[in-house]
Amino acid sequence: MTMAAAPWVDASALSEAMETMASQLRRHYAGQGMDTPLMVGIHTGGVWVAQRLHALLQLPEPLGTLDIAFYRDDFTRIGLNPVVRPSSLPVSPEGRHVLLVDDVLYTGRTVRAALNQIFDYARPASVCLVALVDRGGRELPIEPQITGLRVDLPLHRHIKLTGPDPLVLVIHPDTPR
Amino acid sequence: MNSQLDAHGRLRHFLTIEGLSRELLTDILNTAEGFVTVAEQAVKKVPLCRGKTVANLFFETSTRTRTTFELAAKRLSADVLNLNIGTSATAKGETLLDTLRNLEAMHCDMFVVRHTQSGAAHFIAAHAAPHVSVINAGDGRHAHPTQAMLDMFTIRRHKPDFAPLCVAIVGDVLHSRVARSVIGALQTLGVQRVRVIGPRTLLPAAAREALGVEVFYDLSQGIRDADVVMMLRLQRERMQGGFLPSEHEYFRLFGLTEERLRLAKPDAIVMHPGPINRGVEIDSRVADGLQSVILEQVTYGIAVRMAVMSMALGAQNQRARSGGTAEQQRGGGGWRWLNRSA
């Protein structure tokens, strides 16, 4: 009895949210006297969000991308993710302030995996978590520093960023996790 | 059903290219792309297969293949046992199946098998416990599927579209498990023009009909306009078998020199599964030249083997889980109160 997926936030509202996030980020790292941060997006939706933020902030260095498939905690349950994209950190995060960007923050398990992966590349000075949407339901002690939108969804519902152009947030009524 | 696949169509064993779909081969190549960048990390490994145990069962000696399988397993964080069968229990009279049962009793999850007999890996897969995956690392003259996939990966990195390629395979095709697996993989991935080139004594009599390839007995003709030139290793023992008069004559007729390579496309790549015999099947200036991708093949071999091993070990997990577990039932009502209310 799956109902049709409904767009929850459209492209123009998302652009607005991301502009707000960009100005929050400017204040965040200017206020703390940080050097230019290094931005890293998590595949797939996180990379789309990171691309927008990277452009809005006019960061000088190329965007890094992570596919956390090899760091997931559910390999022993479901095996290898069928679609794996190469991770690429063109600039080493060693000693840098890293802005880690994801689209939807839920259990926190993806962020846990991404943190482990970043530390296998190098030792960053700090990591700041940036999420387009925080939907609650955390299973790990992980909280974002910068969030675009907040929504509390029942567990059986599923929120997904579709893109890359246009970016739209869609809520699926009863898609299993 | 293909015995290499599980009920969900996922790779359970990797024994031969035969019977595998283009989609599955492409999945292996795409997954391997992800593993290539692991080597760029300061910590050159991922925690994916932590707690899994891989046993390398090499009944036939090998340095490069065994080493790259070992590195691949270690970079997946699996534990690796290297069994030198020649000096182990089999030499003391234990049967192969008893050796397998003992390794299973030690909770090994994967056997990587190389054997001089064709069909050895299939035999072991047929007799292994259900929780064990078998990877064929070369069996007799039959198959060497991970070598074929690392060759496909290397080709795709240089020539992203398989269909229009012309691939020339040069040398002892008759005795080569690499050639057999490579031809199968090229055809599955859609390569239209595959050529085999060699002396009549070293090409299968019905190569055209049996393998669906073009046959050339003259290197200069066969190499013309090729995009990929794949040299096969000339095994020294063939000299004793009366297949060839001498290494010197073989090099004169079938050795890849700079002059001959000029007949291929200007951007052709030169491949060799190794170990190379300089001055027998390939001239040093070609082996070390700009068109040679021989060392890339070695590097990519690790990523491709990581892909195959993790896919097979991951499918095991799904098998173990298919009975339904408490994890699947989670997300009911019991802990909904943890969620913040709207």
C-alpha cells in the first residue's frame, strides 16, 4: 500500500536553505578564526549539496568526495553495496578543517563511516558536520553543526534527495530502510 | 543455474568467465574502480572484510598472483593463510578433501585456488562447505578469471568503450588459460574483433569456430590496426614439447618489437600477464616503452581482486542472513519513543 512519493521541498526552497547554510558556514569558520576549510561531500546526495555550497562559498580548493561503501557497518548483514563510486580527496585533509557534507542525517551511521574513512586518509585539524536535512532518529552520538532543514519523521518513512538538477527533497511514505 | 551465483544472482564463487553476464562483469569493473583509490589513502586498507579468513591454496607455484591475492585480502582487512601445499599435509599423504575439511574446521571463509589441473577450482567449489567461497586463481589450461578481469579493467581505463576495439592476442593460445578467459571476457563485454596470432603449433586447431576469433599465423598481419596488443608468456617447457624450434626463432617471427608495434594503431596499448620473457615474446624497448601498461596491470590486479573477493564474501553474508533475523524485525514499535516528537 505504497502511496505516491510527494515532493516535500522544491528546488527554490532548497536553494534558499542552502544560501542560509552558506552564510552560517561563513560565520562558523570566520568566528572561530579557522583557515579556509576543505569541503568533502558524501556520495551521492551529499556531493550534490556540497557542490552547491562549494560554489556559494567560492572555496579555492577542489571538492573531495567519499563513497563510504567500504566502511559501512552492515556488510555482514547485506554485503557490498552494488554501486560503488571511487572516493577522491584531491587535497589531503592532513591538518585541515574539514566540512563534511551529507544530504539527509538520520541514524548517524553514514557519518561514522565517513569519519573513519577521512582518518584513513589523514589526520584533520577538525571536522564540522553539515547536513541539508536532519530527520532525527539518531543511533549514534553524532550531531550536525550546520543544518538546513529539520523534520521529525516516523521510522518507516524515507526521505530522499533527488538530483542533481533540480534538487528536490521527496518523502516516501512507507519505504523500508 | 550457474553454480558460481547464489539464489539472488550474486557472485558466490569466481571460477570462470563462462556463463557470467555483461552486467556482472561490469559490476566487478565498477566496484574495482572504487578500490583503486584505496591505495591513495595513508592507511591503504578498508575494514570491509574484517573477521573473514582467506586461505590461499597454491598447488602450483606463483609469485605475482599469490602476492596480489594476499595484498588484496589484507587491504580488505581479512586474515590470510598462505598454504604451500607442496610442503604441507598433502605431501604427507592427506587427501585434498581432508585438507579442505580441516581448513573449514578452522572457519576459513574463502579458498583462493591455483592448480595445474583444469577443473580443480570447480572440484573444490563443488565439495566446499556452503559458507565457503572459492576463487579460481588459475587451473591448468582452463581459466584464470581474475587475470582476465584485471586485463579488462586495464583496457577500460585506456579505452572506455569496448565495442569498437580490435584486440590482438599473440603467442601460445593453445596452452593459455589467460587467453581463454580473456577471450570470453572480451566477447561478453561486447568486443567485436578479437584476433589470435601465433605459430600453427600453438593455436587451437579450430580457434575460429570454437572461440569465435580471427586467426593469424603472421604477426605483422594480425597486429595491423589493433587497439590492444596482448602478449602471452611463452612457457619454456614448450621448447621440449616440440612445439617450437628455438626461442630465437620464435622472437624473430612472433616477438613484439618497436617496428612491429608501429603496425598497430598509434595509441595501441601493450599488455602482458607476466612474468615476461624479455627477448623471447617481447623486446625490452616495448616492454618498458610508453605504450606498455604491463605494470598498471599488476597495480589494477589488486583492486580487481579486492572487488571479486568482497563481492563473494558479501554475498555469503546475505546467504547467512536469508533465514530472517532479529535485525530485520527491528523498526517495529518498541523503540519509537526514542524519536523526537514533531
